[in-house]
Amino acid sequence: MAWETLSLEKDAEKHIGVITLNRPDNFNAISTQLSRDMLDVLAKIEEDDEIWALIITGTGTKAFCSGADLKERKSMSKPQMIAQRKIFVKMFTAISVYPKPIIAAVNGVAFGGGFEIALGCDWIVASDNAIMALSEVSIGIIPAGGGTQNMSRILGKQKAKQLILTAKRLTAAEAKEWGLVAKVVPQDQLLEAAKAECAEITKNAPIAVYQAKKSVNYGVDLDLNTGLVLEAEIYNGALYTEDRDEGLAAFNEKRKPVYKGR
């Protein structure tokens, strides 16, 4: 299936999907259509049992995503902007709470909403030319694509405020020092590095991976006792699967497991 503003590459054998934002003339900026396309492709991947982990990246070497398409917004009426905002919130939320693992492969600038897409992913691999910022306060708004929430959960409140309130730009190396980026690689190695990260995920039992992600996402902000109760309940979602039986059998037979996501 084709989308107007992005593409999907699927490697069924390795169980990896790659979503590529494809608006190079606009630095892969987030338009209303891109938001709709992203929601649609994420829904299809969620239902695709052959994709166990995915990557989000951008076309070209200059931009992962430069944020909201302000040229599009310039011609909008207030009601149109309100309607667009609802779609944007759905997209950012879908990424942040997505059940399957997502790696952001940041291949250039990631400003505003573009950086928020990356922060909503499980972790970030960046090219050495990447520049990142939650720059919204510099144009009179706030990071409201999950930026204030995801960055605060990654860095803590004080460090997040330091970056958000100053609209500070970070190089890839600086972002790694801050703890926002997991790995920095040369531009021409970025996609393969992100696929290698995904391969480290997809060698494991997919249902167990999804359940572990759910336990972290929904338990981390609870008090410890409640979090432990939630963890115990989420564990049961993997306990009775065929993959759990295969994992135990492979361990005892001293071989690599063959997981099927069942």
C-alpha cells in the first residue's frame, strides 16, 4: 500500500519495518496528511504479525523531521488549526504508547514536533550530523506533542526544563551526553545501525517483548507496590504462549529458539 507522505519497507524474515517520512522538499515536516498517514501505517503494522519492531526515519541526509509544517498552517483558519491539532495529538500519542518497539533513526535536524516523534520512540539512534531541539517556546507555543512529558521522564524535571525553556539546540554528541540518544553513528551507517538495534529486539520472543514494554510504560510512574502488582499481571500475558514453551525447550536443548509470536 502507498501513502502520500511516507513509505513502509518490510523485512518479513527479520521481522523489521521501516517507516520513512517522505516530504524532502519540506524537510519532512509534519503536515495534516502526514499525521493521517502515520496513524494509518501504525495501525497496519500493529496488525501485521510479521513485523515485531520498527524504525522511524526521514528521507535524505538533512532532516529527520523539522517539526510542524508552518507553511501549511499559515493558510489555515482557527477551526482548521483546531481540527489539525486533534489529529496531531492522536499521532504523537499513538507513537508514545505504541505496543511494538520503535527505534528512531534521526538522520538530520529534528526540531519541535520532529524531535517529539523521536522522543516518543523507545530510543534514538542518531547520525553524527543530527541536530535536535524542542524549539516551540521560541515561536510562542509549547512542546505539546508529548515533548514536555517524554523528555521529563527521560531526563527528570530540572534537566528537561533547562532544554525546553531555553529552546536549546543539541548536536547528536551532546544529545548522547544528556542521555537523550542511545548511539551516534556516521550518516551512511545510520539505517543499518538502527536495524541492528531492532535485530537485538527481534531475536527475542515478540509477545514477551511487548509485555515487557507495557510493564515499563505503565508501571514506571506508579508507586512500587502498585507497579509490582501490575508487573505480575502483565507477566501472565506471556506465560501461556507457545513462544514461552519454545524458549524453555530451546534452553534445555541448548539451541537457538524459533519464535513465532504465538
